[in-house]
Amino acid sequence: MRLAKSILDSLPRTHKSVPVAFIPNNTASDVVTLWAIWMSGNAAVTAPSDPATLEDALRDSRCQLLIADKSEIEKVSRKNCNKNNCIKVKLPCS
């Protein structure tokens, strides 16, 4: 529930569903993240962790938010998100 609220707080106040990207790490936190995106009323987009293809995925999906754990967020360059008007959110690693 807290993650869903954080997602809503990080997005512009509109009544439209927006794409929210997340980089999965093959743990139970992926399910929690996916559920929180849906609970916030938004569409979930699975983003690749490879920085070379991430930029294309963010641009093509027009995501408004990128959610990743700390280990993945370090790989994502500031340019990738700023270029696509994407906000990065760090999650604690489990």
C-alpha cells in the first residue's frame, strides 16, 4: 500500500493511467511492485536492465516513472530518465 501511494505521489496529478516501468530482479519484490503499480491505477511496463536497450524501452513506452532496486538504479544513467521525462525511484534490496 505504501509503494502504491509513493507511485501516486511521484506522478503528475492526472486522472489518466500512465505507463510505469520497473526493472525486475526475479524476486518476490517484483510481484509487490507489479501489484502496487496496478493498485495505483497505472499500467506496468517491464523494463530491461541492460542500459543499452533501456533507453529505447523507456522512449517507446513513454513511461512516467521507473522503479528499480538500488543495484539496478546505479546502472541506469541519469540521461536515460531525464531524456524521457522519467522519475527514478529506489527500492530497498531484499
